[in-house]
Amino acid sequence: MVAMIVRRLFQLLFLLFGISFLVFSSMYLAPGDPASMIGGPTATESDLNAIRDNLGLNDSFLTQYGHYLASVVQGDLGFSYQTRQPVSEAIAVRFPNTLKLAIASMVIAIIIGIFAGLISALKHNSWLDVSSTTFALAGISIPNFWLGALLILVFSVNLQWLPVAGLSDPWFTVEGLKQMVLPAITLGTGSAAMIARMVRSSMLEVVRADYVRTARAKGVKERNVIWIHTLKNAMIPVITVIGLNFGALLGGTIITEKVFAINGVGRLMIDAIAARDFPMVQGSVLLVATLFVLVNLVVDIVYTYVDPRIKFQ
Amino acid sequence: MKKNWLLLFTIITALLLSACGGASSKSSSDASEGKTKIPDTFTYASLTDAVGLSPIMTNDSASANVTEHVYETLFKRNVDNEIEPLLAESYENPDENTWIIKLKKGIKFHDGTDFNADAVKYTFDKLRDPKTAAPRASLMAPVDTITVVDDYTVEIKTKYPYGPFLAALSHSNAAIVSPTADQKQDLNKEPVGTGPFKFVSWTPGDQVVLEANPDYRDGAPALKKVVFKVVPEVSTAISMLQAGEVQFIDKVPAEQLSRVQGLKNVNFEKIEGTPEYFLTVNHSKPEFQDPEFKQAIASAIDRDAFVKKLNGLGIRSDSIIGPKVFGYKESADKAGTPYDVDKAKELVKKNGYDKKTLKLLTANRGNYVLMAEVVQAQLAEAGFKVEIETMEWAAFLETARAGKYDLTFLSWSNVTGDGSELLYPNFHSDNVGSSNMTQLSNPELDKLIDQSRTTTDQKAREEYLNQANELMLKENTAVIMYHDVVTAALDNKYTGLELYPNGKWDLSKVTGK
């Protein structure tokens, strides 16, 4: 197991190197000039040249990438072209918001998703199953910007129960929890729907397995059949879906962050791309890629606990 | 068994609902208490975050909204667009190249140091130093030397007579910074100026907090604490205004106008503004230098119909120098080529303009896409073949700068409110390849623009600008789609907001009602 973890982390280094090269070259080749984004339309050619010199943008691609790589290896993600703030500092401000939102959404998604999926599978073809699959279909189909705006109108503007936007208060305060409710529901609904569908199909498969029939024949209580024999074995694909969803949520969720004015990694990244703020784009993409790999590593480790037959070489 | 499941489901649902309900009822009481208890905290919803908080190092409106409350300029434009002294006391021109500026005495920066002639020299020298790489270094381009005459007098010599110099000095990027603070800290993160508000904190991406400057020379502002909160989605900002979480928004888009005007707790204000939007041909392409081609384009575009689509947020005038900009004359309002689709059709047919497909380049923000769609349809009616090419802002700027288009829409916010500062960057051949994205190079026009810039006689300047304007209208250099209307929506518990034609605003006189 330890060897596997070390190997995966080692692979991560190569992956990050590849990603950094891809991102750097695509930003370099993309149309748009960081200097003119700083100078704005009013800047004259001499203003722009001074800015380019200052940022080292007049150097060749390889020199620029070489400089970047040299500082990243030393743990320095560089400075934002736009704000001249260290990239790591900018990410450190945003990431906690993304993390708490991702966790809150995942909690909602897992509770609702597993519950709805279970009911659906156990009451196969009943009205409960139909309503649960309808919910799942709606959850996947409804776009976040629409659901977010709708929730704001109903719960914040009309009922005035919850704040419209923001996520700046600490999560353990009442205000912080209230701020989290609407964005977490907005984000969690889609994941809940995916989890519900996965739980349902996986359960339906396992419920028909021979060992479940044997367990029932042996007179094991129905509750134990469901929770111990069936659900646990049906969890493998569900954990994969949860892992992928959580990884995606950690990468920032641009639309939900925008609708709820949340200062997260997704918005940081999209603003940086729009402003051609190369170091900021690089830094946030590297963070997202690392998190995604780590989450998947954790998922793999969890597999071995859920199903002891799975062993890593 | 069945019953157990149903029971569990009901209990969990009830728990979830009660959790939501419990939290929410408290929230509403908190909110209502907040409103009555602390009217001192005043929140403005900004669509974008500030880039930095130093006037020297920034050139965007979100940053300027903050810096204009922390720093001050030597001169400023008032709500009637006239230039008046702010940190300056008075000025004189012993000759056309010399500006002797007397400064107000007894003003202190927020760090306690004195505002004086040294601070002015320090700020302007830093702004124009190429090592600084200031985005608006060009404001100081005509400056030759800056000399401290005494503690409260500065002498600035320009390389040539520079007419719009006071307009340049009233630009927010020419605000005076505290030299002591600038040497000690990064003003981009911790600004120190002489303005009515002092800096408290900045959480990048989230909010900037300012507090009233108790030692301000005109008395401390009534708002004790001002928050510039980043709310990137305009409909969320309006919801926050409606729910009382935000007290002020600006730049209300036309499609949200009826919603904002319908809010009972909000006063909506609009005034004629200096920003403008125009259609131009790519003047570097020989085929578009044909006067009849430009005439056909101008005749085909029904600007009245377009302005109607803006729900009152656009002003219809042919004049390239807008009604709120120095150099405007009313006679230019209708001096452009009038809408005449039959004339356009005739010219298209006669010259075979329908044989080539034109590329209409447009940015994918604001009203640009709407303009493109309307103009495409109108040009098609006259017989032109037009394809729209939409790009995001950064790519658009680069493409337009490089002149890789046939037709495009450009805009200019006219922050200085001076006609020379509109015509020189956009239409003078000096700036082709950078700010002159029209790619125009017209010696006759260049000369008039130069004359308007190189005399300090304001009457003569007005005349040169008018001549330049008339020449451009005669030659259909650009087709003005609309001049902007500047908007603000303020919570009706407050009053005293000063809104300027260039879209800027001042919170220092805002009070509770």
C-alpha cells in the first residue's frame, strides 16, 4: 500500500510537469496580450512595451517557461501579472471557500443521493422509485445558474430566510452556515442525482447476486442483508462517482461561485484566464490537478477498505 | 419493514426542513436589526474586483472606484463636467509650456505626513518613470520637467503646449500618493492618500473596506464604513440590493432596468454620460477608403432603432464628440449621414459591395453582441453580406489592434471628459497599432487633433475639436451607435450620492435620510 502511494505521488510529479507545459504553451499561443489587459484600451504602445519588459513578456517562450519552472521547483508559484500579488497567497485566500463549499455540497449530495438511490432500488418500480428517478433526472438536467438564481429569489429575496450571497464568515458560525445552504444545495443537487442513479443501478445488480439470496436463505435479518451484504458491495462504483464529483468540486465551480459571489478557486481561474494572467492560471490549474489526483488516490485507498478483495500490487 | 422506511424518510425530511427553517427565521430578524442598528456600514456591489489600490499601478474602473475615495487629484471635474481645483489652490500659465500650480495648505495624508509640492513631484516622477511601467504613464507624456518652487508651489514644464493638461491632472491615475508610505509599503495593497476615506482592509476577490477619515478637511463623511463587495453576477447584485444586503449598485444593464426601477426600496438615477460606442471600418484596408463605401454603411444603419432597444439608456447623437465631452457642439448632433436604406442599396448595387462578405468583429460583452446583431441585419437589408465574429475581450483587443477585421465596434469611456483625449488615442495616426484600433491615418485630421492638443487657449481648442468632429462626420470615419447614459441605484434610506457623466461617483457626501 505504501509503495503504491509513493508511486502514485511520484507519477503526480510527471503529470504536473506535463500539465504545466500544456497550460503554459496554450496560454502563450492563445490570442490576447497580458500587457494590454493591464494597460487597458487607453495604453499607448510605449506604455505597453514598458509593461511587457517589466513582466519579462518580451523573452522567448523557452526562457519564460524555464524561468517559471525554475521558480516552481523552488516552491514559488510566481506573482500575478494583474495584481502583483504572490499566486500562492491569492490561492490561499480562495481555496478555503472552495473547500468548505465542496464539502458541504458533497455531504448534501451523499445523504440525498444514497437515500434516494436506496429507496429507488429497494422499492423498484414503485411510485417512490419513479419519483426518485425523476428527481435524479431533474437534478442532472437543471443548470446551476438557473437553480441558484431561483433559490436566491425564493429563499433570500422573497422569504428573506437566508443571505443572498457571500461565503466569507467562518463555517462554524450561524452566519457562515446560513451562507452555505443555498450554494451547497445548488451544487449538491447535480451530484446527488448522479449518486442516486449509481446507487440504484448498483444496488439492483447486487440485490440479485447469489450471496444475497444465500444470506436471506440463512435467515439473516433484512436490515443486515441491505446494510451489510448489499450496500457495502454496491458502494464501489458509487465511491468512484463521489470521488470524481468531489474532485470536480474542489476544482472550483465557476457558475455557482459567480451566482453566489463566492470568492473561490473557480472564479480566480476564470478571471485569470480572461485577464491572461499566466502565473495565476498556471498556479490554480496545478492546484486543481494535484487535488484531483489526490482525491482519486484516496478513492483507491477507500476501495481496499470497502472491498478487501482489492489489493494493490 | 415498509413502514420503517417511510418513517425514516419522513423524519429525515422533517429534520432537514426544520434545520433550514430554524436558521432562516433567525436570519430575517438579524437582517432587520442590522438595518436599523448600523446604517454606518454602506456596501457597494462591484462586478469586478480591484486590480490594485495604487493609482500609479492600475488603470481599471473597479480599482479607480476605490482609489478615488482614498486619494485625491490636483484638479477634478465637477458634476457639470467643469474642471475645478481639488488639492490645487490655483494655477497660472506664464507661458504656454509652463504650469505653476499652487497647492492647498494644511492637508495631511492618512499616515500623518504633509501633502506638499514634494509629494506632487514624487508622484508624477514615479508615474512617468519607465521603470515603474505604469499603465497610464502616457498621462505624463507631454511633461518635460517638474520643479518644486516652494513647499506649496510646483512648476511643471511641458515639451510642447499641452491643452488638455488639466484634464490629464484630473484623471484618477494622476492622484497624489504619500511618498513616505510609498517607500515603506506597497500602496497597491495598503493605499495612503489624502481622500475622505481611509483604507482598512482588502480581501482580494471578496471586498475592500474603507472607513471615514475623521480629519478630512471638509469634515468626516457620514458613512462610517464603506464596503466595496465583489458580486460578479449583476442579477445577484440586484437581489442583494432588494434584500438590503447592498446599498448601492451602478452600471445597471438595459435588460435589468425594469427590475431595478420596480424595486420599492431603491432610488434609480440616470444622467447623460461621456462613454460612447461606435462602428468603424478598418481604415488600413484600401477597399474601405472608398468614401462611397463608408457612406453606404452609414446610410444603412438605423441608429434611432438601435437606441430605442436600450430602454432609455442611450443617447442618440451623430456627434463623435459626445454631448458631455469638451469640444462638443450641438450642431454636430445631426451632422452625420442620415439613415437612408434606399441610398445604401443604390450604392451597394452601383459599386458591387455585395460581392464580398464583410467580417464584423465584436467583443462578447455588454451591448456589443446586441449591436452586432442589429447592425448585421440592417446591413443585410441594404444588400451587404456580413458575418459576425465574436471574441472574448483579450482576444478582441489583440485582433482589433492588429487590424484583423473589416468592421468592428469600439468604445471609449472618456474619463477625462476632454475631446482631445478621445480623438488622439482613437483616431490619430500616432496610435495605430495600439489605442487607435480604427487604423485611421488621416493627415488632415491628425493636424486638427494636434492643434487641439498643443494650445492652452481653451476657446481655440474647442474650435479645433469641432472642426475635427465635422471632418470625421463628413467622411463617415465612424458611426456613433450611442452615447451612454450613466446609472446608479441607491437604497432609498440614503441620499447625497454624486454621480458624474464619466460614470464615476462620490460617496463622501452620502448621508442617511
